[in-house]
Amino acid sequence: ATLANELLDGKTSSKILSFKSKAPSAPEGYQNNLRVLYTNNNAGGPRKASRHIAQTAERILDAPELVDDYYLNLLDWNSSNLLSIALGQSVYIWNATTSEINHLFESENAEAHPTAVSWVNEGNFLAVGTNNAEVQIWDVEKQRQIRSMKGHLARVGALSWNNHVLSSGSRDTMIFNHDVRLADHHIGTLQGHSEEVCGLKWSPDGTQLASGGNDNLLNIWDSESVSTGRPQFQLTHHNAAVKALAWCPWQRHLLASGGGTADRCIRFWNTMTGACVNTIDTKSQVCSIQWSKHSKELVSSHGFSQNQLCVWKYPTMTKQAELTGHTSRVLHLALSPDGTTICSAAGDETLRFWKVFEGEARTVGSGG
Amino acid sequence: MSNVFELSDWEGSKENIQPIKKGRNPANLKEAFSQNHSLAQVHSFDNLPPHLKQKMDSFENQLNNSPSDPMAIWVRYIAWAQEVLPSGGKKAECLSLLERVTREFKDDERYKNDQRYLTLWVTYADLVADPMDIFVFLNNREIGHKLSLFYEAWALVLETKGQHAQADKVYEQGIRRHAEPYERLKARHQQFQHRMVQRMQRDAARRMQDNLSQEPQNNENSLNRAALGKLPSNKR
Amino acid sequence: AQKVKTNITLKGSTEIVTEFFGYSVNSILYQRGIYPPEEFKRVNKYGLTMLVTTDDKLNDYLKTVLGQLSQWLLDCSVQKLVLVITSLESREVLERWCFDVECDKTFREDSDKVSDKTEKEIQGEIQAIIRQITASVTFLPLLNEPCAFDLLIYTDKDTNVPEQWEESDPKCIINGQQVKLRSFTTKIHKVDASVSYAG
């Protein structure tokens, strides 16, 4: 009907006009660079690396039913060396010291499946977000749920702790702050996104919260914005959803953020000024970022179209290594408590462990 | 045909949709993301819901019934497979289908210079990390020798890898063999040469600027670091 | 919610709509890779980071076309703005971005009449459309060959054709797919966006 309308309308009720001299064409030889989105071809690896990085996973674990959804955060690793991972309707705890597997729970129905897991800063409490809008707290040692916090209207895909405050981001576009010590837990609402919140991270010093959403926004919140409900900075540089967020552990107020398919960039921010201090086009969807604890490096994981992990030097952003092996996009990353090993979880339903970083010996000075 | 779909139907899941070269059918996207329920998402050919399983079986049945032109069925089958798993699936599921069809007809004279067959080869080459062997194989077998697409796709891969001289040779070979559409191939070659000139000018300017970079241009072999021994231990 | 009075007249609405077309055309040209990305710069607009061309000739072209469009918007005689992307080699129309315009002509009769819509509301609606232009990568095909674009303006039948303009055929895509984007309204002009593509 639309075509017929166009043809008829066009002739009967309107004039179709165009300017006689046309727009200039693109420069001779120009080739659409969006081709990178559609091919898995590897254009060439890292130019130079200052050290050796093992290119194969040290260990591979099966992760059946891992939900292949960019917007969720299903993997976390805590200071007692426990790894939590949500698979289908279940949450598992894998003890990285003993390799012991513990099935924490299975949701009652598919509707209530876990959509986010996050360990409390210290201790063995795990926050779990669910597809039916709940935020739960589990005592992993006793293997029981100790709280269920309701209020969101849609799935909770992002969680982050700041001591006794747990922040939760939801598809309902809201971020809630919960004081988990209080019966009346809901102590704040942050309203700065117009679509699903899928990235959420408190800064290590607990003074700022970074949030990213499917509205392509990166928001930075400080204590004042918690009371006004408006972000301290609203950063609009990414052209796709912002899920990958990571605060630098050795330089205050330095944040890395990664954009989705239409963006593909990692950006670095000075969160005191809101200035973008560095950008690199990774040429594929950025799913997750982890900084090294001890060296000036970071790791990013990617989806379309290369499904790889990249090790970068900071701030030069020279590529140190590309780690391949996953056959589907690498949705989540977590760092071991000793800072040496990255765990990656991918849509191919495997967890892979990569010995990427050096240990504590080479600690860099702060502020560096 | 005149069905109108809304981008809002799948915008909330935009990051779960892998772009594909020929574009996606909005009806399929709407169907895939109509349920706001990520567990329900189809993830692999092994767990297709019944109506999709049926569709897949029907393609297989058609292929089994010795059709006169199996390629026509394959083209539709692959197109369907690319769309049915919006996020690309567990193991790039299309890859196995593409492997099947490309292998199956490699000796079939009918398809040697069939645009459809070559397009499937190129689709396959897009999905692997290093497609060089594929193009060498096709060249040796004389598959796609008369088609411009063969030379365009091969040269593009070489160009991306920084092997510009070889890329130029590939275009020239295609022109010598009078591959069709000939005008298009010549135009592509010309565009390529323009890029080379621009690249050389850019490089020269850059060298002037930072008075020769100390890093060696070592694009040609991609990953040259030795890998540690594999320790794949499938524990669970 | 508090009511913020803004005073958008037909003239103000025309400015908003013209500016919107400028930014959305730039966004499409960038996102679809019609011109090299290095020929674009970032500017802040609508609470978003927008990419706009730095090519002088392209800017001149856009300025001229949008200037004329703006006059027609003020006359309430614009029905559509269409951005057509064609293959340079085959001349085939590959993509067609259509912005339908509706105008409340009562505002033309009374030039002091104002819309009760706030600029903030309008900006929110525009943001959503611009975001959808970037999200179109989820379904649009790769433009894998050199392309050119053209802008078509559908006007009322009785509109005079200025000297440097000519009548065009609609350049429709036959048997293509169509996807609707969001719309925005100043309550004087309403703009509905959609894209059709060969596929």
C-alpha cells in the first residue's frame, strides 16, 4: 500500500522536488569502513608486545545454558577466590582454590532466572538480580537467601556494591540504592537513563557511581547527585549501549567505558572533570573491561565480530595480545583476587581462564 | 509486502543482534524479540522451537530429494539460517552449513562460475579468522574464475592484511581473465589504486612528521608469538 | 509536573524542524558510511554527541537545500523530506529514509499562536529518533559499493518550482522492507520517520 500511495500521491497531490546541483560524492577510492562489522577476518595481530602473554586459555570450564544476552552481568569473582556464575535458572559458586562446585540455587521458574550477580566487597554475600525484577542477597556460606528486595518493574541486569549500599540497575531505566542493613532498604533512586541500565560500577573509593545504558549514555553520579537525582556528568560520546565499565584501581577518577555494536570504542574519562582523555576504536562490540591491579594494562572482551579478548597497554593503548578461542561473543570478564588471571564467559557456553597479568611484584605507584 | 514494522520492537535488544551483510528481515526480528524473555531466545540449531525446527527439516528434506538445482535451496537455507539466530548462536552455527555446501559442490562443473555458489564461499570466508587458504583453494580449482566477485573479495582480504602488491595482482588477474561484470571489476581496481596512492601519501606525510616510526610494519603475519601448550581440561 | 511555557510559534517550529533535518541527514550519512568518518566532527546537540560533516561542499549543499525547505515549512507546504541512497555503479536505489511532515495550518493564520509543548519534551523525542538512526545497523544491509545520496522534498501541488530545482520521480524501492522509526512533534509540525531498503 505504501508504494502505491507514494506513486499515486506523488503524482496527484504533491510535487517532488530536488535541487539540481547534487551533493558531492565521497572521495575517489573511498570504501565503507563498516565492513569490519560483518567479517571475522583477522586484520593483523598486535604490532609489538613488551612481554610474553600466553595466547591460549589455561583452563576451560563448561557453562551450559549461559544466557547469551549482552545486557546481563552473570559473572563475578570475590576476594576469597570464589567465582559466581549464573547459568540458565541457576547460580553456581566455583571455588577457584579447590575447584569445588556448589549449586547455590535454581529459580522456581524460567521467568525468575538470574540476570546479574555481584559479590559484596568483603565477605561471602552475593547479590543476585532476577528477570522478574527482584534483588536478592544470598549468604553463600550458609547457602540461603537472606533478603529479597522488590521495587523494580523489570529485570535487574546490573548490580554494584559500595560497602553496605547495593545499587541495582534495571530494564525499567531506574537505578535504586539499597541500604541492606535497613528494613526499609530503598534509600535512593537515580533517574538518568531512558532505556535499560546494563552497566553499573562504584569507584574503588566509593565516591562515584558510573552507570551505562541502552540509551547510549554514560552517567557519573556523586553523593550530591544522589540527593538531586541528576547525574554529575552525562556523557554522550558512545553511539551504542554502554555495558562495559571499569574503574582504574591505581589511578583515582580514571574510568574506562566500552560501547556496543554501532560504537565499538573504549573511552577513558577523568571523572573529576567529565573530560574524555583517551579513545580507541576496537572495531568490534565491547562487552566487558577489566583493569590490571598491578600493571598499567587492561583487558577488553568483544562480540561481533571477532569474539576475542584484547590486552592493552595504558595509556598508549598499544595492543599487547589478542586472545582467541571463544566461538561466540565474550560477554563477561572477572579478575582473580591475586590479579593474575582473567576469567571470561561467552555465548559459546564456556568459561575460560587466561593468565594475563603479572603478580604483585611489579606494583605501579598510584597516580602514575 | 507492505507490512510496516517498528524499530522500537527490537531496539531494547539492539546489542543482541549481529549485523549481517544483506540486512535482516524486520518480521524475523520482531518475532525473535517480541517476548521480553531472554531465556526463550533461540541459541543453537539443537534447541530450535518446533515451528523453526520444522522449517529446518523442510530444507533438509528438499535437499535429500535430489532437486534439479540444489543451489537454489541452499541459498534460501543459508539466508534463513543467518536470520534465525539474531545473536549469531553458540558456535557461529551457520559456519557448519556453509562448510557443508561449499565442500559438497566443489567438483560440480555446473556451479563453477555460479554467482550464488561463489557468494556462499565468500560468506564462508567472512566468518573465518584467516580466509587466505580459501581463496587459494578456489583459485586452484578455478571456482569463480569468470566472476568479478571472486577477485574483489580476495583482493579486499589482501588489502585488509596490508598485502597491497598481492591485492593489485589479484585485480589484474581478474581483468586478464575478463571476469564479469567486467566494468565493475575495473572500477573496483581503480578505486583500490586510488586508495593506494592516498595511503602512500599519508604514510609519507606521517614519516615526515614523526621522522620515521621505530615500529616495524609487520602486518603480514598476524600472530607470531608462540603459544603455551594447550591445557584444555573440560571440568564441570 | 510543572508547565513550562515556551512560546513556540510557526517560525520557531520551522527552525526546530529544519535543524532536526540537518542533524538527522548528517547522522545518516555518517552512520551508513556514505562519506569517510574522518570527514565528520563531533558537536554537542540535543544532549547527544552528534557527528556533522566538515566537508565544505557538502555543507553548502545541505545549507541550500535546508534553507529552501525551511521556507516551505514556514508556508506549511512540505509533505515529506526523503533521503535517497543510490548505488553509483548500478543507479539502483538501495535505501530510502522518509520523514513525513504534517503541519497544523491554523498556526499559519495566526502568527502569534503558540504551541504548549516544551523544548525539553521535543528534545527528548528527537534524541530517541537520532538513537534509532544509529540502531539501524541491526537490520540495514552493508552498503558495499560507492553510493550517492539525494534529498527529495515533497511539497503541495501548487508550490512554485524555484529556478535551481526540478521535479523528480519518487525513487521508491520496489518490494523492499520498511521499518518505522519514532516520531516527534512540536504540536505545529509532526515528523514521522521511516526507512525502506532493498532486501
